[in-house]
Amino acid sequence: MEKVKWGIIGTGTIAQAFAQGIMQSQTSVLTAVASRSNTKAISFVEKNKCPQTKAYGNYDALLEDSEVEAVYIALPHVYHAEWSIKAAQAQKHILCEKPATVNHAEAMIVWDAITKNKVCFMEGFMYRFHPQMQKIAELIQCNQIGKVNIIQSNFGFTRTINPQSRLYSKELAGGGILEVGCYPVSVSRWIAGLANQVPYIEPVKVESIAQIGITGVDEWATATLLFPGDIVAQMAASIRSEQENSLRVFGETGAIVVPDPWYGGGNTEGQCEIHIYRDEQIEETFTFKTNKSLYTSEIDAFVEEIRGDEATFPIIPVEDTLGNMNTLDQWRQKIELIYPFESANAYEHPTNKGTLRKKPKNDMIYGSISGVTQPVSRLIMGVDNQRSVPHAFAMFDDYFERGGNAFDTSHLYVGFEGGHCESLLGDWIKNRGVREDIVLISKGAHTPNCTPAGMAEEFRESLERLQTDYADIYILHRDNLEVPVGEFVDVLYQHLQSGKIKAYGGSNWSIKRVAEANAYAEKYGMQPFSVLSNQFSLAQMVEPIWEGCLSASDPASIEWLKNHPVSLLAYSSQARGYFTEQAGRTKTNDIEHARFWSLINSDANFKRRDRAFEMAKAKGVKAINIALAYVLSQPFEAFALIGPRFISETVSSFESLKIQLNPSELKWLNSGTFINVDGGLKAGDKALHHMSQEP
């Protein structure tokens, strides 16, 4: 079989080790190498004795080489995301040195690029391709040490402090956690996953203590992770402290001790051992001899993935990489280590460098809301779960470039501290300069501050955090039946006249109270409520998601919305994952799904879910897309609030925009009956066939 032609971006020590790995491989050949100068690239070729390899003086030239099929990115951490994205856009498969990116936000952006360009990607943890790791997996899966309780791993070394070096530079994302702490995190998530019978698993808690040095990076750091199954992982990483560099897995009936987990005896070849301890002594030792580089095994495994061959070693999937970066983020968060380029004033997209561009061709559809001058995207980004500047900016950038322009936030959406998410959105708006390009929705007056005075004070605080002097739409987050509806209308209209609001409405307000408010506004010549933001989804809410939540999914509310110029901003529009594989009749462990959608007498919801899956299969989409399309296809102006945690979830939500459901399909999804052209009804099992034939 023809060998895969590789290019290496970067000419440092790790690039040289990788080049030697390619030369030992029977599946690959080194075709090109790129450095920032021709001199360095030529020197690399000569030093590694590969005269047939092309030397480029810049990275773009290598990516433009049509012969190169796959690239290895061997640059400092801060450049991994940028060149992974550019390589994906150049249709090159990518093996990127660890850590894949600096943070989880960048990893999401890389994931989106490789998905769109349909290329293979893997993070370069070469240790996973040593035979001893296969043996560890076998021992755990065969229950050789009983239930896994504790995992201990460490990776560290000592280097002289040099503020300009990659290891000690805060501007280059230096420090022990990203440089070598990624290894213990990776192996702990992998082993804890095996113990839970999954390929990898995420910790439910992360704690850390670290030494921050004079250059501002972590010189040594420890972390304790708690995993499902009560598995505790202890780890340490350092760049200024020698360590044993070992791995230990303690179980109820034995222990696995791995003296050399990261290199397996050497970079090129060598011997290593795994010890099984029982009753406080070595019971068995497994010895492994290798005659080739760990990088060769890694390369060959990646080539199998590129070719679609049966895997000798399972490669590291992108989802695993995303989880690893998320845990590393949490580790740094615990010691309050933020790199300068992660601040609100300095954060840039890895490739667009902060200059946002809406894609000329996107799937977004728009609606209109009375009082708002510009079209409003039918999918509205919920600003209630963003953890950090990189996470928020990555999510908001992506949504905006896909055509989204509406952001829903609230005085109550506090995040990690008061006003956290509002502040992140305000920072993003200011940094990107998009205030006039977006529709800003602000909520306030939540219980117990649900009064005209409480609303005014909360709104003032929200505008300060959002760094703007107006909201396009303001929504009362709750109703207070003890306050005459006219008093709320009065204060909202005052803010509208002062220019601080363009439109307003209520969230978790009854149809009756909205009608009363609008009757009052009409009587006194004021602007009426333009929006209602209640829960609305294909699944009927059987218990309030939060105290005071009201739904508009009932027939009476739907009929009222059809006949009045009030737009619905539906929250929990996708029923919080009820239409994914996470839910279902047999999955009773998910307390949230059980409470909100699946309580006693909710068989109707299960049937709606079944029909959504059936229709999704007929249309070649996912059930969650059908559920969201159900909201957007209503016979009134409906908008869906979405709360994606990851860019992949935004992508999934946008798929719903391609689906337009007709009245017959809406009827069938909700009730199991189908409206024929002549107005008759047929059983749902026959209806789907008819629907799949309709244009």
C-alpha cells in the first residue's frame, strides 16, 4: 500500500523525534518540513538525514504542497489551534503534539474545523500506543485488581528558570500543567473510564494546589480528581522539580504499578515492566521489549485511521481531547492561572483574530418582533452557562458568524459569581464592536425583586455589566400577582421613552396577565408587551423546571398566540435533552428528565418522543432536530432560546433550521393523528408514510 506523505510544522526537539519515528515506519514517508526560516528547515533536513524531504521557510508553503497528506504540528502550545485549523482548511490530516490547544475553547474551534473539512485529527499522546497500555486496559477490564479506587500519576523534570523560554513564558502558555500535566490527566480519565466500562470519563470534581513562580506560570502543581464510581486520581506536574514519573492504579484486590508509563523504556526502543502487587508484594511482572520508536507506533495507528483500516491501537478521539482540555482548564482555574491572551481585552479567535465575519451563506432564518427595528434570528443564544472569557468568546463568535444575532441574558444568570455571564457578554460585545449588529435581550425582576422598583435597580446593574446604555428587549423574569399589572407597564414604558428599552414583555407570565397588560397599554396609549418568554416544547412540562415556571405549550396558549401580535421566546425549547438518547422509558436515572417530562401520567410525552424519533428516521435527521423544528414551525412568531455548552451543540441546533414542518406533521407529532388534505384524520403509524412522501 502506498505510504502516507507527511509534513512536519516546526523544527524543535519533538519534531526531530517524530521525524525519526516516520523513518522507522512502514506506512509513512517524510515529504516536507517547515520552519520560520529556510535556514532552519534545511538544517533540520540535513541533521535528520532525509535529503529527499522538501524544506520550506514558512508554514503556509507546506500546507500548499499538494503532495503532503498529513501534518504533524510540533509548535509551542499557543500555535496549535491556529495551525490545526489552517491544516484542516488545507485538507490535511492532523496529528498535533499535546496539548492539542491551550484551552477547551480553542479545542472546540479546532473540532469544528476538522468536522467541516472532513479530515482526521489526533492529539499526540504517544504513550497510549505502547503495548504496556494495552496490557493495563486488559488487566482492568478483566478485573485483575478488583474495583479501581485510586489512580496516582506524575510527570515532572527540572529546567533552569528562563523567562524567555517556552516553559517559563506566560505569554507562550508555559508551566507544568500544560507541558506535562496533560499526561496524568489523560491517563487518569482513560483508566477511570475503563473502570466505568467506557473509553474515557470526565471528573465530577477537581481540586489543586500549585507553586506559581516569578514568571507567572506554575512551576509545580498537584491535582486531585474525583471520578464517577468514587475513583480518586492524584497527580503532579512540574518543570522545576524532579519526579518519579510513574503510574499506579490501586484496586480492592491488587495494584498495578508502571515505573515508566510515558516513554516505555525509551523514545526509540527499550524495555519496560508492569508489576502486579497483591498482599503488599509483587505477584507478577509483565515485561515489554520494543525495537521501534513510540512515535512510529503512534504514526502507524493514525495512518490506519486515515485509511479506515482495522485499528491495531484505538486512536485518541477528538471527544477525548475535548474532555482532557476541559479538565486542564479546571486545574488551572483552581489555581487562578490565566494567560494574558485569555483576558477579555486581549482574547482573539485562533484564525480570525477577533474580526468577526458573518458567513455569506448560512442557515439562519429571521423573524420580526414589534418594536425591534432589525430582523431577529429565530435561534437565540442563551447566555447562562459560559465559564470563562475563552469559552464565552468562542461560543459567541461561532454563533454570530453562523448568522445568529440575538443574545438572551439575565440579572439572575450569575454563573460563578454575581453577574458573571452578563459581564462576559458585555466584554465580548465591547471587544468585538458588535453592539449595533446584535439584538440584546435582558431579563430582570426575578422573585423576590419582582416589583417596579426592583426591576429598575436590577436593570441598571445589568446595563453596567453589559457595558451598554440600552437593551433591545427587556423581559420581566417573573410575575408578581400582588402588583397591579399597570404598574409594571408604567415603569417599562418609562424606560422605553428614555431610550433604554425598545421592546418589552414577560417571562413566566400567564396569558391572562399578558392580555391584561396589553389592554392597559392600549387604554393609556402605551406600547404593549411584544414578547412572552415561557417554556414551550414538543414535550409537555409536567413539573416546573424552576419555581414559578409557566409553559405555553397548551392548546389555549397556542391559540392565543396565533391571534395576537406577541412573539414567543421559548425556553427549554429542546426539552433539555429529552429527545436525545440520554432519555427514554428505560432511562430512569436522569432525575431531571424524570421530573420535568416523565412523571406519572406522562405517557403522552413518551409517545411524542417516539414519534419524533420515527419522523427523524424518515427525514434522515436527529430527533432533537425534529423537536426544535416543532417549535420554529408553529403558526405564530416563535423563537427558540438555545443553551449550547459546546460549539458542536450549536451546530446541532442549527441543523433544525433546515427542517420545515407542515401543519399535518405538527399535529401528528403532538397527538399521533394526521390531517389529510380533505381534513380527515388517520392513525399516526400511517401518517408518517404520507408525510415522508410530501414535498
